[in-house]
Amino acid sequence: MAKKDAKQQRETVNAASHKNNHSQQPKSQKKEPHPKKNEQKKTEQPRGFFRKLFGFVWSCVFYLTIVVATSSTVAIALDCKGLGSPIPGTAPLCKDLTLMATGNKPSAAFVKNTRAAYGSVLQGYHNQVKPHVAPVQAAVSKKWKQFAKSDVGGKVEKIAMNIHAWIVDKWVKIQRFVQQTWNNVAAWWKKNGQKQFGPALEGFVLGVKMVFQVVADALRSVGALLVHFFARAKTFFVAFADGGFNAAMNTLNH
């Protein structure tokens, strides 16, 4: 009887111990909730044909404008230095640029001279390109006239004319607005602005001229030093080639 009670007691202890060990085991990790169906990644909508075409045309016009403006500026600068091909109508602008390079104020017709110089360069470009572009323009014009006679072509031509008229109207309004704003600023400057800000502006311009003159003198000195250095180096190597090292060293004493 005592053995039976001891056996039941050991079974009770073992059962309690197994229960405690089971309760102390780490809980399984919780499963991550599934993402909601409505939280899907937004995909970028592809651009339409006309948007791509407009972007392509805009990029071509933008980069072509930069190339033409840069080449025109380089051509005018070379012409003013007497290094490039003569360009008619750039002499007044060259005089203004010479005045500005020496720290002086350009002439009152500086804007007009700039327009005339760039217009002359662009006209020269147009004359050079025209023989190559004229056949293409004639072919495109002929095809367009044939296309415009159709029903779809007539609608497209009407839309194109409306867009052209809208662009011209906006451009004219912008020009008038800029011109009117400039006239208002000029009138205000003559009436009140020059009295209020004239001395400060003159001091600022004087300071800019001084700094520009210092930089210009430094650049002239560096340029003269480089020219002198290259001239002496040329004389040294010519004497070395003709008479050897001693002859070349004698050139340094002069």
C-alpha cells in the first residue's frame, strides 16, 4: 500500500514538472500580417505619344538654341579680335565691348548694336543652310497641301492654325508687358529711383570697376609673363639645336 502511494506521488510530481517545462517554452513568433490588398505599389503611368513628341521637339529646340547662341558669340568675339571671318554689322558692338573691357560704360545703343550683330550672324547661318533646307521645305509643303485637302488634314490644319494664333497672341502680350514694365521702371528711376539709389549704385559700379581693373591688370601681367617665357624658351631650344648646351645657356644671359 505504501509502495502504491509512493508511485502515485512520483507520477504526480512528474506530471507537474512536465507541465511547468511546457509552459516555459518560448512562444512561437507571430505571423506577420499580410499586406492589405489596397496598398499596392503605384506604377508610373507611361507618357502619351504627343507628350513624348512635344518633349523631344522642346529638347531639340532648347539645345539647338544653346549651340547657335554659343557659336554666334564665339564668332562675334573672334571677329572683334580680328581672328575670324569678317561679319558685317559687328563693329559698333565691338566698340561697346572694348569700352566694357576697359571698365567704361558702353554706348546708349548697346542693345541695338547687340541685336544687329547677332542678327547679322544668324542671317549668315540662314544663308548657309538655306540651299540645303529649301528642297526639304518644298517637299514638306507639297505633302502638307495634299494632306490638308483631306477631311482629317483639314481638321489638323485648323487645329495647327489655332495653336499658332494662340502662341503669337501670347508672345505679343509678353513683349508688350515687358516693354511696359521696362518703361515704368525707367520712368520711376528718372523720377525717384535715381535720387534714392543713385549714390549707392554709383559706389557699387565704381567698386566693380576697381575690382575689374585689378583683375584685368593681373591677367595682363600673367599674359605678358607667359609670352616672355615662351619667347625665351623658344630662343633657348633653337640655340640648343644649333650650337649645343653652351650656346643655349648663353641665351639666358641676355
